[in-house]
Amino acid sequence: MGKQPGRMEESVSKVLDAIPDDARALIVDELERRNPALLAELRAADEPTNDQSDGVVLGVLAPALRATFGPGHVPNEYGLAVERAIDAYLEAWPIPLIDTAVRSMTILRKLRRLRHLDKPLSDTERSVEPFAHRGSQPGPVLALDD
């Protein structure tokens, strides 16, 4: 019996099981294609490390999204699914600001450049910015929503 589209046959891992089915299927497909070693690490983990999350979002999904850009840097249908998968991953596994806000701001800037957004900083980004100047401070969870 073959796989049904959008459904996982069995538990993949605690990390990936936390993500809704459609987004998880896309993330697993992209990890299999672009970074099978990272997929193996995630399958063995209870929760992702910051480096693993960076690998998923910036190393795997961001290039998949970039490959879908058409005229005006607008993603096609698959690109929109990749954007939803990025959102779903970050909702399941938010990036805490405990280690450093500078690292988080770097991720935000990379994603903004990827999406070619020239908009002013969002309220969330502005609320995080002061932490970047004080080093490692506990703070809010990083949300990548605009």
C-alpha cells in the first residue's frame, strides 16, 4: 500500500511530529533532497538544537523558497507552501532569545533579505532590537511574522 499525499505513514520523530502533516511532509521531502544527515539527526532528537533549526530554516527551506521565485521575487505555489512550512516549523520550535539576540536578529535579517522586504522593522523586531546591544539577555520568543 502506497503513501497517501499529505499524510505520514508513521511517526517520524518528536521534532517533526510537532509540525502539522502538510508542512511536515514538505520539510521531510526537502531534508531528504538537500540534507539527509540533518534529517537523520532530527529523527533521533527530542527537540532541535539552534544549529539544527538554523539548518532546517536557513540551510534547507530558505534555498527551496528562493528556487521558486518568479518575476518580482514572488514565490510560485510551491514557494508559498514552503513559506507555510517555515512558519509551521517556527511555531512548533520557536527560536528563543536566551543565547543571544544578535543571533536572532541575524536570522531575521537573512530572512528579510531572502524575501526582499524593504519594509520597516515590525513591532516584534523593534522589541528585540534593544537586546542585541546588551548581549545575552532573556527575552521574548522570536516570531518571524510581519
